[in-house]
Amino acid sequence: MKKGLFITFEGSDGCGKTTQLEKTASFLKENGFEVVTTREPGALDIGKKIREILLHHKGTVADRCEMFLFLADRAQHVETFIKPALGEGKIVLCDRHTDSTIAYQGYGRERDIKLLKDLNEIAVNGLKPDLTLLFDVSTEIAQKRVGNEKDRMESLGTNFFKKVRNGYLELQKENPNRIKLINANNSIENVFSEVKNIIIELIKNK
Ligand SMILES: Nc1ncnc2c1ncn2[C@@H]1O[C@H](COP(=O)(O)OP(=O)(O)O)[C@@H](O)[C@H]1O
Ligand SMILES: [Mg+2]
């Protein structure tokens, strides 16, 4: 059923995911590939409502509620958008996916990582990224890039983001073939040149 390529962009807030995803989409389109870009949480109708709660709800959001909302959004997104696009042979570029749950809710919120991996499996129903680009940046630089206008998740503080960064690095060590580590402290152009090389290699070997 799956024919396209599924590429996810991961890393802490401010690492440059959205910037690099847009550059990647333009590069692939210029070279004649059919590309769609998307994001988690909140790419589609139900998802947009979930995103509003996750990022902007003013009252308490219990940790377990947060976890299920991210997973519910993912299940809907995979089923109604990602799988159909891959079935049509498209390259799907997705801003955050399963690794964000492990890094943020698992390592950041210190919830049961094995359980989260199982719940992720239920949400994606067999789908796995062909490639994940992990943009690693120092927590200090990331915080500076995010600036002062922070959403609910971005406001979690330096200690939380150090745990998230460490979580991502652990995931990369566990999945060295799927997750490619990119030094995102460098300039936008230097980071993109690394991204381009990895993507060209992936397409060549498809
Ligand atoms: N390599 C980089 N060097 C300097 N600034 C960057 C770099 N990558 C992104 N930025 C800037 O940092 C901010 C956050 O980037 P963004 O792509 O939105 O990160 P993310 O989507 O990972 O949160 C933006 O203002 C962007 O222009
Ligand atoms: Mg972004």
C-alpha cells in the first residue's frame, strides 16, 4: 500500500524544524517530486481543535490528558492524511511525529517510555518514517530562537528542554538507521546543506 516516502522533522522548539522543512519542500518540488507538508499536532480539522487546546488552553491540562490528545491527533492524521498521501506516491514531510511524544511526554514529563512507545504504535497503526531528521541544538540557543512569545509547551523551562534534548539523543542512539542527527547550531544554509545530502542519499537508495 505504501509507495511514497515519509520523512519526519524532529527536535526541540526553536531547533529550526519548520525552517528546514520548508526549504526541503521547495528543493524537492524544484526537482520534480510531488511533496506535501504537514505537522503534528493539528494539521487537519479535528487536529486543529486539539492543537488549540494543547498549545493555547489557559487552564490546567493534566499530563495524561495532554498525552492522549497528542496521540488522538496522530491517529487521525495518519489515517486520514499521511497514509493516503503515501498511497498516491507522494513525499510526505511532517513537522513532529512519534519521537516528539517520547522526547516530550516520556523524557520531558518523565512518563513511562515503554508504554508511550506502545501507545504510539496504536496511533500509527504500522506506519514508520523512512527517515527522521533530528535537529540538535543547545537549549540556550533554542530558547533564544523561540523568543518571548511562547505557547503552552514552549513555556516549560530550561530544565524541561534539557530532558527533551537528552531524550531525542537517546532515541537517535537506539535508531541510528532511521534517525539522522544534524548539528542545528550552524547557520540555516549549512544545516540545509546537510539535510539535502541526507535526502538525496535516501532518494537514490529508494
Ligand atoms: N540555523 C539557524 N540559525 C539561526 N536562526 C535560525 C536557524 N534555524 C531557524 N532559525 C530561526 O529560529 C526561529 C525558530 O525556527 P523554526 O524553524 O520555527 O524552529 P522550530 O520549528 O523547530 O520551532 C525562527 O525565527 C528561524 O528563522
Ligand atoms: Mg515549528
